[in-house]
Amino acid sequence: MCELFAISSRLPATVSLSLKTLAEHGGGSAPHADGWGIAYYREADARLIKDTSAAHESDWVRFVQSRGLSSTTIISHIRRATRGGVRL
């Protein structure tokens, strides 16, 4: 099972606080420790970051938070593997 987080807005929104809370669920306060990912638009280009490590331990989460990522469209997920292996 996964948990999802998404933003869709007219003006760019930042994800720092929301991503922090989602990452805590990613193996910290909840059992979703089998990877995470985030997709967003930077102007007309879609960007994707994904990682097999727990979100609350991920250097990529800290990287995204430190950059102050903002976009009008953002979707992120954390994964708890119930089927299949943990891989990209």
C-alpha cells in the first residue's frame, strides 16, 4: 500500500513542510519504508525523483527540502511493499 500527497494550484506552492510530514510517515512514524518518489513540473518539463530507501532517511528528501522546490503540480508517494520487491 502507498500513501499519496498532491498539490495542484494556480500559483507555485512549496512542498517543504508537506514533504517533511510525508517523509515522517515513510518509515518514521508509519510502516511505509520501502521507497518514495516525487514528480513535479518545472515550467514545461516534468521532473521525477525516486528512491528505494525510506523517505525519512533519504538524502533526496533533504535535497528537495533544501532547494525549496515549488511548482503548480506536484505528486509524491511513499511505499509499503505488500507485493513485489523493493526496487526502482
